[in-house]
Amino acid sequence: MNEYTEVDSLLARFEDSRVEYLRLSFCNLGESGGKRLGEAIKKNKTLKFLYLDNNELYDEGGRAIAEALKENISLEHLSLVNCHLGDETARAIATALAYNTTLRKLLLDNNNISDEGGKGIGEALEGNHTLLHLSLFNNAIGEGACCKIGEALKNNTTLRFLYLENNHIGVIGGRAIGEGLQVNTTLQNLSLLNNHIGNDGGMAIGTALKTNHYLLELDLEHNDLGREGEIVFIESLRLNNALQTLRVTVSSDHLAARLREISKEKPNLSNLFVSVNHGYAYEHKVSYRSSELYQNDQATQ
């Protein structure tokens, strides 16, 4: 695709149209295309869904799109997956979230956002009252950003879905998220897969589950929770009557069996996915479901 002909022609048409859905994934938009798109977003008053995945926007193009969100009054869903975005774009998005009142879903997976950029987004969540779904899968967010996110969770009353898989949250970040969950009353889905939250992180999230009655789905696979963290987390499940789906990695078959027994006692916990880390490899994931649900699933296959 010629960046200066086909893309410009498309954007010129949509500026004044009534289009609500636009997918420009794999369109070789580039930095200049991102800047043109940013100008178009400012003017458009009808677009609700915009997918820009797998374009090399980099921060120049990403920043232009983020800045346009401050003026746009219609966009609800924005996907910028694998667009080579960094901290400049993340900071621009954080600023925009203070102004924007329509964006509900934001996907920033597979980019180059580090802890600094993540901090800005975390701070923005505290004052944002619109965003329902945030995904930052596979970036380089660290404990500093997660401390900000954890603080935001204490005050944010709109976010429902938070996906932070494959980052660098660590023990401190995991503990901050756990502390946020102790107060939060709206988050329903949380994924911290492969973040090495460790013993303290596991205990903090386990402690939160004793009193959090709102989280429905939790993914803690591949986090090396540690023996004490695993035990506190597992025992906390006995007091939780909300969680419906849990994915977790434990260090022994014995602990996996304990999880299975608990799931039998908890009608709410209908989907349990367990993997076991024996120190040298992760055993194939074992799935457990309540017998009634399993039978119903089998009957429909």
C-alpha cells in the first residue's frame, strides 16, 4: 500500500462520513499515516471502533492518535496492538484519559511501554471514569507502574477488565495490586500471568480474595508464588464466594489436589485450570470443573 495515496484517500473519505467501525490493521500506516489519522480522529464525530493493529506507528504516530483522544467525542474502542509504541505514546494516552469521556476499551498489547510510561497510565486510571477494559499484555511495565495501578484500583469505580500478562510486575507490584483489590469493588477480570509476583504477591492477592466479592476471573499462572504464598492463596479461596474462573500455577501435585478439593466445595468456582511447576518444567495444565458443569459441557459437544 502506498502510504501517501491509498491511506490518505481513505482517511479523507472517513473524516466527513458516518462510519462507526474502521479496521486498518496491517496497512503500513507508518508514522506519517498515524499523524494523518490523528487529525482525522479529531474531526470525526461518529467513529466508535478503531483497529490499528500491526502498523509501525512508533511514538510519533502513536502520540498523534493519543492527543486526538482529547478532542474526540465518539470513539469507544481503540486497539493499538503491536504498533511499536513507547513511553511517549503512553504518556500522551495518560493525558488524554483525563479529558476523554467516551473511550471504554483500550488495547496496547505487544508494544514497548516501560515502567515510566506505565506509571502515567496508572495515575490516569485514578481519575478516569469511563474506561472499562485496559490491556497492556507483553510490554515492559514494572513494579513502579503497578504501584500506581494498585493505588488507582482503590479509587477507580469503572474498570472491569485489566490484563497485565508478560510484564515485569515483580513482588512489589504484585503486592500493590493485591492491596488495591482489597478495596476495589468493580474489577471483574484480572490477568497477571508470567509476572513473578512471588511469595508476597501471592499472599497479598490471597488476602484480598477473603474480602473481595467482585472479582470473577483471575489468572496467576507462571508466577512462582512460593510455598507460603501458595498456601495463603489456596486457603483464602475457602472464604471467597465470587470467583468463577481461576488459572494458577503451584509447586506440587499435593497443592493442585487441594485446589481441586476446594473447587468441589465452591459452586461459584466452576472453572479451575491448574499447572504444576516441578522445578524443571511446567507439567501439562490440568483443568477441573464442577461435575454438573462438566456433564453439561459434554452433553453439548
